[in-house]
Amino acid sequence: MRQAGRYMKAGYQVLCEKYPSFRERSENVDLVVEISLQPWKVFKPDGVILFSDILTPLPGMNIPFDIVKGKGPVIYSPLRTANDVDKVREFCPQEAVPYVGEALSILRAEVKNEAAVLGFVGAPFTLASYVVEGGSSKHFSKIKNLAFSQPKVLHALLQKFTNSMAEYIKYQADNGAQAVQIFDSWATELSPVDFEEFSLPYLKQIVDSVKLTHPDLPLILYASGSGGLIERLPLTGVDVVSLDWTVDMEEGRRRLGSNIAVQGNVDPGVLFGSKEFITQRIHDTVRKAGTSKHILNLGHGIVVGTPEENVAHFFEVAKGIRY
Ligand SMILES: Cc1c2[nH]c(c1CCC(=O)O)Cc1[nH]c(c(CCC(=O)O)c1C)Cc1[nH]c(c(CCC(=O)O)c1C)Cc1[nH]c(c(C)c1CCC(=O)O)C2
């Protein structure tokens, strides 16, 4: 359940006042550990996700960025040309983000074996979207301009992100992550035929590379709004597909096939409803997912402003479920 810490008034929001820079909060080992543990201490979920961001590797790849309050991620010099892509360095996690490895190993020790520690990375296409657009985007016109007029330049950039994220996943696993989620948040901005060219092959390369050295590490793929791509997602080779709430769980389960696990997919907005409604929706999702290979979760991160007692209720109901 992502961003569990972000909406917690007592913990995260107080720390934000003391440490206003997101980069500082996410790059200082003590703060990363403290923020990652906040939801764990209150709700005791089965998974604890590292507090970080998919963009955290960028400075280590020679792409400066920041996350600005009210504006979101900002890439100061967006990449648009072959020359810009040439300047991108491949990522060496040990050197560039040693605080991530340190935080993961402390988290493992802190949660013992009472919960799984989860790492994550951004998928190549999603990372490319940020660095080409210069930040969040509505129409993705700049990356589409690159994709549909100079595809070779975009492919070169995607390949650098692919090699780098495969290394980053291995590094996270070596330092304590017990499963790693790949976020392809913007892949669904692509038509299926373009997904097959600009995202799927790179996701598959990452999975193949990680499985060579870490065959038992579960890999989870999340692509929000992926209803039009469901059958293609297992082709990446991941172990788990995380669905958002715009897909009916029963249909999603059927379209994914029975070999793959599914995660999700309660609408985060349901947590603004009554306790009875939340209970009903959880049971409905669990029934539709079937009795095996399902990780109950929301279909995306928790929305800021969600009543904390409703989050607690979600966990209570979820933990009480027996097959
Ligand atoms: C697209 C994406 C990003 N970051 C991430 C994604 C993929 C998942 C998704 O689809 O949502 C992933 C992410 N970002 C963050 C986490 C850590 C775990 C967690 O708290 O859930 C994770 C897993 C922390 C964060 N990353 C960010 C925040 C909020 C900013 C803050 O706390 O200062 C947090 C807690 C910032 C961020 N970072 C990004 C955006 C769009 C924003 C929001 C900007 C805004 O709200 O103005 C890029």
C-alpha cells in the first residue's frame, strides 16, 4: 500500500516541516528508515516499502532533478537530442546511492521477518518520460515527438535506463529487498503497438537480467491504467502484475492467466467511504481474485487526506480474511 507514510499527519507531515527538501528526506539514511517504518509501526502491514522515489537514481546518471512542492518532479535540463543521451552515465548504485543499500539493510533488521521489505525502481519508459518531458506531463508530446521522429535516440536512452535499473534491482536485493516492484506509471500513455516497441522489450530485458543472478527474487510490475495491455504484461516475465482499480479483478485474473500472481486493486478512493463499504469492497476484491496468488492491496498509492482510521480498518479486515 504505497505512500502509506505520506498522508500520516503525526509522522510524515511533521518531518516535512523540519526537513522541507524531498531530496534530503529520501537521501538521508536515518530519515529514510524512520519514514519507511512509520506505517509499519502503526498498521503492521505484510510489506514495508522503502521510502525513496523512482527518480532517485537520476543524479547518479548525470541528470540533476528535484521534487518541488506543488509542482512535482523537475528535471532542469530535459534530454531531447542524441548528444544529451550520450552524456547520460550508466548507474552504479554502490557509488551513487549508498544510502539506499544502508537503509534497506537497517529496515530488514528492524522488521525482522515479520514483514517483507520491498524495493522498487522506475521502468525505462516512465523514467524516459520524466527526463524528456522535464517533469510530469499531460500529453507526453515531447517524448512522443522523440519516439515518433527519432526513435533511435529514444531507444539509446531506454537501453541506458534498462541496464541501470537491472543493476539497481540487484543492488536492492543484495542489500535486503525481498521483492522489487517496477513502476511503469506512464507506459499506458502508449498505444499497445508502441508499448511493444518502447516498453515491453526493455522490461523483459530487465527481468531476464535479474533472473540470471537472482532467480528467486519476486518481481512485481505496476502499470496504472493498464486495462488495454493486460495480456501483454505477463510477457515481461515478472512474477506478479499489480492492477489498478479500473480493471475488474475477476476479468483481470482471467486475462492474466493462472500462472502469474496478481496484486491490487481496491480503489484508494474507497478509503473515503464508510467502514461497511470498505469491508464489502475488500471481500469483493478477494473473492474475485480467487484463493491463490493474490496480494491484496490498493490499486494505487493512498491519497493525501485519507482518514487514518479507515486505513486501519482496511488492515483489520484484510488480516481477518481466511480462505
Ligand atoms: C510516477 C512516480 C514517481 N514516484 C513514484 C512513481 C511511481 C508510482 C506511481 O505511479 O505513483 C514512486 C514512489 N514515490 C515515492 C515512493 C516511496 C514509497 C511511498 O511512500 O509510497 C514510491 C514507490 C515517494 C514520494 N515521491 C513523491 C512524494 C510526495 C512528495 C513529498 O513527500 O514531498 C513521495 C512521498 C514525489 C513524486 N514523485 C513522483 C511524482 C509524480 C511525485 C508527486 C509530486 C507531488 O505530489 O507534487 C514520481
